[in-house]
Amino acid sequence: MLTLEEERKSIVEAVASHNFKVFWGAPHPFHGPTLYWNRQHKPEVENFLSLAKACKIETVFIDWDELRDRDLEWVKSMLDGPYSGESAIDADLLVQHVGSTGRITLGYFKDGVCHLYERMTPWFDELLRLEDSTRESGPHR
């Protein structure tokens, strides 16, 4: 099985092989209608890109998130604060993921709808849950 770093490189190569233009970044998925590609039924990124080509899409966006030292500091401050009981994150275990890719996002827009192919590690998913739980109640990264 590929690591997310290896998969990111593979996605960039696949996008190039289909001759898409690339926007390096991604919109926030809560800013409009979003469809997430069901990777359980069609896990290969080639299927997603073939659909984009069939829809005459010319530009796709690519983005990824890596765990940084400052993210780890933020997690530790949240776990030491009033949110400690709300997350299954173990900050000491996250240290091994500093510098690692936690999420890859590939997508395109068609008729005002954002179509996303996304891969995420379990530890990054937990990190996002912690961030969501603190968003309304206090400071976040």
C-alpha cells in the first residue's frame, strides 16, 4: 500500500499524463455544494480523472496537508486545556507523523459543484475532529 506521500506523487503524475492544468490549492469544501468521490467503490484516481476528462474539465486543483511542529504544539495546548476529554488524539504518538502528509485533495468544479477525491490518514482525521471541537469554543490553529 502506498504512503500518502507516494500517492501524492502518483496523483500529480496521473494529472500530468491527462494534460490537466493545475491550480495548486483547494477551496474550503463548506463554501458550496460538494460531492466526494466514493473511493470504496472506485479507489483508483484514474477513474476520477477519466470522469473529469469526459466532463471536458481542463483545470483541476491539488492540495495536501502535512503535520508541522506548530500543529503539534497546538494539539498539546488543546489537550492540556478544557478539551482534553473530547479527543482520542495522543500527542506523543503524533510526533512520529511530523513532516508526513495527512491529507491529499484533488478536485474540480462542474456546474457550481465541487467534485473531490480525497485521501486522509486516521491520525489527520482525529486532528480535524479536535480542531472542529474547539472551533466554536475557543482558539484554534
